Amino acid sequence: MRVLVLGISGAVARRVALRLWRDGHQVEGVDARGWPGAPPGIPVHRLDLVKRATEDLFRTRRPEVVIHQASVASQTASGEQRHRLNLGGTQAVFEHCVAHGVKHCLFVGRHTFYGAAPNAPLFHRESEPPKELSRNADLVDLVAADLYAGTQLWRFPELVTTVLRVCYTLGPSGRGTLGSFLRGPRVPTVLGHDPLFQFLHEDDATEAIVRTVEKRPRGVFNVAGPQPVPLSILIRRAGRHTLPLPAAMLGRLQGRLGLPALPPGAANHLMYPIVVDGAAFVRETGFQHAYDEVMTLEDFRRSQPLIARGSAWLPSWR
């Protein structure tokens, strides 16, 4: 099949592209950042999703499958830029899919869209609407893009649309939301709170997306990994140390004293769990994670160790 991967420079997106390419598919990528060192067999186009050149790519390459993993976060772009790229880009992608004969469009979102709240259900299911739209202004455009992707299921029934809400990924790349959070030796927590964190290995996330391409399920699906782990245990097993802080102090210290810079609203995610039920995705695709929570954390710890340099502790890959 002809597969176009949007946001191909991401850690999981690269793995997906390589896996599909090695399985014999014709794979191309789009990413404004490019992909230094990409295999010669995977052309990468440095394009903006909302520009005309991207539509020209759809028109000339005629992809059969589009995997949309292109998004920007609050730490890397202004609100206006995020809205243009995340929501505007998603709208453009689906318009191009319909106009140029794409058979299957796969939108990859996040389980955090359900929102962290003290009164949230134990397990979030796909029938529950994302609530982070009203709680975290920095995620509004991402949540709106997820909801927009879901509307394509009834707007364009001839296009197979799959929306995946994937829990945190973690692995040897050290990239992603959770990997960045665990980057330093001291990891902040909110005093008096120890929420469950749900995550899966980067390779398992790759397998989930590849299975989606193969099985082509239509609908919105949560993608979960092994059992969730209390945040304090997650931090300890990753080889880091917890730094409990009052919620009010967390905002003032973030990005300082070696602590990660967190987006606004992140305190809720350190107080209340977001755990999703992935049973529907398993039924539709037969997906099973290969790495349990211990194996995933050990793989991250081995590949992202902390070593002493002078009087400071720094990640060994820096």
C-alpha cells in the first residue's frame, strides 16, 4: 500500500514508518522538521500541512492510507500557531483525503484528552467525550482536532476513519510527554497525591498503529498498555527521585532547579489519574502489548541513565 505518515519525525511515527516500509509498503513522510538520517527508501517532504504544497503531494502521490501524527505542543508554538497547525492542519488533511481518494485515515490522539479531575470515572471509555477542552486552554486545539476527526465517521462514510486515543508512550528514545517529564534526576509531584499513570512501550504503540493500518477498524478507540502504575513507583523504577511540592509552588518552580517545564494545567495531571479502557481496540484488532510496565520502565532506565558530571546530575545522552 501507499502510506503517507504525517509528523514522521516523531519517535513513534519513525518506528511506524520503518515497520511499514520493511513490511513492503511504499512509505513517504511529511514533517516541517524533516528526518535527518531517514532511509533512502522513505522520502520525507518538509511541508506545512495547511499549505498548498501538501495538497499537491496528496494529488500526485495518491496515498491509500494516511497516518496523521502531526501536532505541536504549547512549549513549542504560540496559541495562534497551534490552532493553525493542529486544528487547521487536521481539517486540511481530511479534506485532502476525501478529495484525492484516500481509503483510510488514521488520526493519532492522546488519552489525556479525557481530562484529569477528582470526580472522573475509574476507566474512561470511548463513549465519553473529551473534557480537557474546558479545563486546559493549551490543549483546546488538540482536543478540537480529535473531535473533528471523529465527525468524519458520519460526514464521509466512504473514507475509513480511525481515531486512536493512545496513552503515554515510553521507551529508549526518551522522547514524548512522559519521557520529557522523567528526563531529570528529580521529578516533581504534588504533595499528598500519587495518581495512577498509564503508559505503553514505544514498540507497542508502533504495533498498535500498524495493526490499525492492517485491520482498518472504523471508529474511536482507546489504546492502553499494561496495568497503570502509581506515579511515585513509576519515578523510582525509572531511576529518578520524587520531589513532592505543594500545587501552588509547582507552577513557580517548573523549568528551574533542574525540574521539567510543564504546560499550564499540568498540576491536575499530577493529582488525578487518567486511565482508559482499551478493550474495544483489542476486540477489533487483536492487539496485545508485548512489554509489561516493569519491562518498559527498565528499557527507559537503561537507555536514559543519569550520570554524575561534576557537581550536577545530567542525562547521559546530553
